[in-house]
Amino acid sequence: VSILEQVNEIFRKVLDTPALLIAASTTAKDVPEWDSLTHVELIVALEKQFKIKFTAREVRKFQNVGEMCETIAQKMHAL
Amino acid sequence: MPTFAELKSNLKKDFSRFQAARAGLLADSATQLLAQALRGAGYEQQLDLTVVAGDTGEGEIERQLLDSRLPELVIIYESVEKLFQRFQQSPARESFAAEHLERVRKFISAVPGRLLYLNFPERDDGVFGNFASKVRGSWISQLRRINSGLANLAQEQANLFICDLALLSTTHPVTDRKVAVTTDLLFSIDFLPVVAGSLVGIIGACLGRFKKCLVMDLDNTLWGGVIGDDGLENLELGELGLGKAFGQLQAWAKQLRERGIILAISSKNDERIAKEPFERHPDMILRLSDIAVFSANWENKADNLRRIRDILEIGFDSMVFIDDNPAERDLVRRELPELCVPELPEDPVDYLPYLQGLNLFETAQLSSEDARRTERYQQESQRHALRSGFADEEEFLRSLSMKATVEGLTAFNLPRVAQLGQRSNQFNLRTVRYSEDELRNLKGPVFAIHLEDRFGAHGLISVAILEERGDEAFIDTWLMSCRVLKRGVEALVLNALAAEASRRGMRWLVGEYLPTRKNELVRDHYERLGFARAGGLWRLDLRDYQPRKHFIGSPA
């Protein structure tokens, strides 16, 4: 299962949108449920799923789903 | 402990069968997630909790406290982060704690009912090191002064309840630093269920929901080993094996007993063998005198728990059952879903910290009668035994030599009256729950009835409150402990109400029955006492009132 697919699954669960389909280019603007509060829940859920920790700068900087996935991949690679 | 995601998914579920409650949430940091967690945690505890949260900017708490639409119950959450900022800006650091406590005092007098205030988790500012304790104006010194000052305030102010964040933070991390810096969310996602569960526990206790009884298994729960197989001397107790862990669990149960929780035993054993350690083992901490109902036999545990419930006359939802055997736990959960059956950890040394962490015995009130409860229930089983010897009800009632006192509200009985009001669910006509403050401010007369008989004192067992409405005396409250059902206390109370209402020149006694999930018992109460139905109310004409017969005397 690719990182994007796993991330998509987390998004569905946290945002309670079972049919949500995200791509690397998806941003918060594209998903109404993705606001500053659910963003925090997403970050925490992703950290648990991939057993990684984001830095505060990373959390603030993410422009889209693709950047999230890249950071996750780098961190998992470093383990 | 459910996760925040699980609490959030509760929000879509059906709350309609649950008791409704409203709480205001005032805070100096973002409250949206906490409000969701609170409502979700309410679902876990079968409470339809509506959380009213406002803005969280500077001065918002004070502003919202002036709002007349504020619910009776208010949660105020001031974060340690904001507290620390204020400390840093404070010109007079040595008096910072005193000033903060003064501010909390103002909150207390501003809330319409109860205030739930969260105290502060310990947080090191890394300035003085261990020397901080020696410096009065250090952050550490002032923070601790605030927490101990809050405890003092709570002891002095009946309507202040502390949610103990300082204690919760010793077992759960409070903050996710990265989230706290980048947003205004100062509780981590994983801490939200912890603090929400704790707050809802206090709210439930304020509404009269608390556990009254702890039922315990014996073999491998209260001691290590099986008494029937291993024999008295080989039980793991005291220094033997894991004895220390079992001893500590017993010591905890004993402290609960002293606090007023009823202890009962449910064990698959021969009664004589099961009682032996309580009577003869030198390292047993619990003794037979600590146990209100001892149920050791070979029947199934659900039946035994039903029997214990019948003797104690309490609801299954106020009982906790602990048993090391997963199969027994399963059976009881299936048959008695209302009963609380904690899962136990695998290792017996973890039983006690696990159970303590569940906070099963939250309460909103204590009185000195709590400590005597076990004794009273033991007397109750003697009365049960006596009753079976009489063919005739009247003869039995006479043989009890009952005596009652009826008095108004006094400083001495006030906490007891308030507490009985919180506890009574079944024999409670209108289920209006008054706090001590509210009772003190009532206009109409209060009747507090104490009862004793040849086996001992029952203490305060019934409360009634009248409200004058022209020539009608409206019975605002009539409640009674179910331990004294069928003793004629209702007749005695009615005579007292009728006499007082007549003395005040009123012609009618007017009663009302407001049904709840638990007070079916008194649906026909007024009809039985000769009241006539009038719309939704019940009326009794006092002009031709004949005092009703009972067998309760007055004390010499």
C-alpha cells in the first residue's frame, strides 16, 4: 500500500468522509472538512500511523498532500 | 480510555435516552475540540451533555460570566501557558498566587450554580533549578501555592469543584508542544479524552450519579491463589508471593469503605471456606466487619449480583464488580449491562493502579453518615431476618420500636439533606436536586426526617419541602431512602406536612409526580395517600384531614 493510499485512509477517518479521494496536489481548499482544527488531528493521526514526528515548521509549511507524503517518506527512510 | 476520534464519532449517535445536562465552557484558549470531547465523553457515561462555549480572547471569561444565560454548571479552564505569561508580566511576583486565587474567588461568586475549575499541571520554567522552592517569588513556588490554594478554596466553597489536572498530568502528557506553539490548542489530542472523562465524571456526580458499591471476587482478586485448593497458609498475602499487591488492593477497598462505599463479596466457594481468611489470616486487611453482603456459593455470578442488589436496594448502575476471571466478567456484562465491570490488566500487580486510574468513585458530596453505611446495611440484613419471623405486618412494625424526629433545616443536617437529594432516585417524586446553597436560600419549610429502631439509627431517611402558593401548600420535594420502604414513614411525613400547612392557614396540599427512568416506584404515591387527581397534579383537602396511622413514635 502506497503512502498516499495510507494517508488517504487517515483523511477519510479523521475527516469522516468515507468517499474522499485525495491526490498529491490536493490542498485544504479542496476539502471543506480540512480546517485548522482537523489539520491538527490529521497530523497527530499521521504521526501515529507512520511512527514518525513532524517538526512544527513542517506542520506549518505543508502546502498540499504531496508535500506531506514526501516528508513522511523521507522520515521513514531515515529510520 | 477511548481515543479522541472515538469520542468524536459518538457525536453522531443517539443521545435521546440519556439524562440531559448543560454546561458552560469558559476558557482562555481554543475550546472547540474540548467541547467535542466533553459531549463525546458524556455519551460514554450516558449523559446528553450540551456544552455551551463562547469566545476565548482576553477578558472573555469575565465578560461571559456576566451573561444571564449562563448554565447552572460552568467549567472554567485557564491554561498553565496563559498563567505563565501573566506571571512573567506580573510586577509583583511574590503575590501572584494570592492575586490569582482572588480572581478565582470572583469566578465562584459570579457563577449561578456550580463551578468546575481546572487546576494547573506542574511546569518547570528552568530558571532557579531545585532552588526554586526556596524563592517565594519563583514560578514554581507561586504555581504550587495556586494549586494548594485552590484545594483550600474547594474545601471552603461548596459550589467549587476542582478538576485535578495536576494529578492527571502525572500519568498523561497534557500538551503537544508543536501543536501548542502553532495553534491555540493547549491540550494534546490524546489528552482530550482524559480531561473530558474527568470533567464529565464530576458533572455526573453533581447530577447524583455515582457508584455506591464495590463487589469483589476472592480467589486471585483479593488474594493470590485459590483458598479451596491451596489452603489458608498458602494464599499469597503479606510477604508471600505477590501478597503485597493484593494487600494494597485490600487497603484501597478498606479506605473506600471508610469513605462510604459499600463492599460486597461475590465468590464461587463454600461460604465457610471463603470466610476463613477474613477471620483467621493475619495478613488480611479486609475483615468480615468491612463487608456488607458476603455472597459465596456455586450459583452464577449474575444471580449473586442480583441478590446483592436486592439486599442493598441500589441500582445496578451504582455497582462496580471486579473479578480476575474474564469469563465471569463477560457473563456479568452480558446479563447485567448497566453494571460497571472494569477489564483487569493481565498482571495482578497492575490491578490497583489500573483501578485507581479509572476514577470509578467520583463524588460531589461527603457526609459523616457515609462512613457508617456498612454498619447500617449489616443491620438491614438483621431486620430482613427478623421480618421473616412475623406473619403479620403490623406486629413486625411494632416489634421494631421505631422512633422518628422531624426537624427543619439546620447547619448540622444541611449537608445530609443535600446529599440525600443527590442520591435518591427511586423514591423521589419530582427529582429536583438542590445544592447546599440553594437549600439555604429556599423560602418554604424543609422537613428532615431521621429514623431509628431497635437495631440502630437509620440517620436522615426522608426530606420534604413545601412551597406556599396562596392557600395551597405545594410539595416541591418529597423523597425517601428506599431502605425504609413499607415502614409507615410516608404516613408520618404526610401528617407532618398536613399539620404544618394547616398551621400556616393553608387549605390544600398539592403534589406532583414527575416521571424519570428510575422513579416508577412512586407513580401512584399520591393516589395511595388519598390525594385526588386534578389535571397533572394531586390535591388533598386539609379541612377534613385525619392523621394517618403508623407505628413510629417520637424519641423519649
